[in-house]
Amino acid sequence: MSDAFDYFRAYAVRALSKARSMPQGKMKHLHLVAGRIYNLLKNEAAYAPNVQHLEDFRAAQKLERSLDREPDVAATARHLATSPRSQDMGREAH
């Protein structure tokens, strides 16, 4: 077994454990998807070491990092959507 198999397995376990502790919803689904990607990479690495797995691994890590930052982005978008100026413009249209 290669080291890649062990690393992918560790990332898969971490991502799936995190997803299991989350409430139902889009974020849980996306964390499960990231865990499945790591599992697929783990299975491929078990058969033969391959450098091309690194690109997929980096993409999965990027997805996980973006999910961790998602609440901040959603809060900012929500704040912009409910700004007083946008509410005033809605009143003028009626």
C-alpha cells in the first residue's frame, strides 16, 4: 500500500465524520460529496500509485475549504440583500 492510500483514507474519514455531525441540508450533502471523492481517490491509489491523483485531491481540498468559508459568504450576501437602501427602493416601486 502506498502513502497516498493512507492519506486519502484519513481525509475521507475526516470529511465523512464532519458530514455525519451536521444537520440535514446542502452543506451536509456537499461534505458527503467531498468524502466520496476522497474515497474514490483512495480506491484508485490502492491499485496503482498515480501522480494525477494530486490534481483531484487538490480540487477536493479546495471544495472543502470553500465549504468551511461558506457561512461567512452567506452572511455577507444576506446582509447586502437586506440593506436599508434595497428596502427603500422596493417601497418606491409600489
